[in-house]
Amino acid sequence: MNGTETTPTAPVGRVFWPHTCGGMLAEATGLPNDQPLAQLVAAWLSGESVLPAWMGLEPGDYVAMMARHFPGVGAVTPFPDPPTLARPLADEQADVADLLLRYRRGADRSERWLAQIVAAGCLGRDHLWQDLGLRSRKELTRLMQAGFPALCALNDRDMKWKKFLYKRLCEETGIYTCRAPSCDACSDFSECFGPEA
């Protein structure tokens, strides 16, 4: 090494640097949702997502998720002193997570973690797949199909995921913010259904 190179250090556990999806999957236990969780963890650890501390999970849930799905990696985190969400944002995250949980497949407890992580991603400012650090909307759709197929089936017009989740939340709670009688009549149609770049 010359004087300008540094060696990254990481917490306890056999840690892969950089944390790649492939590296995560090499340590996966073969459980449902290993693939999407590996993608989300790798994106978060590399700074490609907007997810907050612990990926939006409670610290104990994050540690349990990592131990269950990627035991050889350890419960690594890029945050030395994790920030907390302001109360209104925490409530919003909980509402979106509850929506997702109502439609979970029910095949594995990891769906609860996925719901919390996706809900935390909804608090970002870009498309949901970007806020989660995924490479494309197709990756997000595969994640949604795997964990929340009944909800995914309701998005039969291929509405952008973040818009769809909030619209669905509004419909289920009886709060309507859209002024148009239908999506087809709405002047913002392209904002909800147009291509994502």
C-alpha cells in the first residue's frame, strides 16, 4: 500500500467489502426473501439508498434479520450513532408498513422486515426503487410480488409503487386527496403512471 490508500474496517463478523448482493447471498441461509433482502442490505451499506439507521427497522429486528438470513456477515451498520425519525415520519412509516402487512404473503416472517424497509424507503424523495437503492423498478416489482402478491395484484395498471401505496392507504382509510373522479381523468396521470427514469 502506498500512503494514500486506506483499508476499510468493519464491525465484528466475516464482512465483505464492499457489501455486494453477491457477497450477501454467498452467506445466505436459503430462506424466503434472501434475494431481496440481500439487495436492500447491500444498497444500504454502500450508501445507495435513503434508508435510515437499521434500514428503518428496530435495532433488535435488524440484528435478528441479519443473523437469520446472513449469519456469516454480522450485523454491520454504516451509522456509528443512529439518528431517529421525527414522530410524524415514524407514524407515516408505520401506516405504510401496516398497509403492506395486511397484504403479506404469509410465507415467512421476513415479510415483516421487508414491509418496514419498504415503508422506510417511502419517506425518500425519488421513486421508491431509487430510494431503496435498487437498480430498476422491475427489481422492486419482483420484491413486491414475492412478499406482497395480493397488493401487487391490485396495482393492475402498473402505477408507480410509491404513488400506489399512498393512494391505497388513502382509499383504505377513507382519506381522499386526489380531486379527479378517476385516474384517467386526472391532470397528473403521467406523474403516477408515466415511465420512471
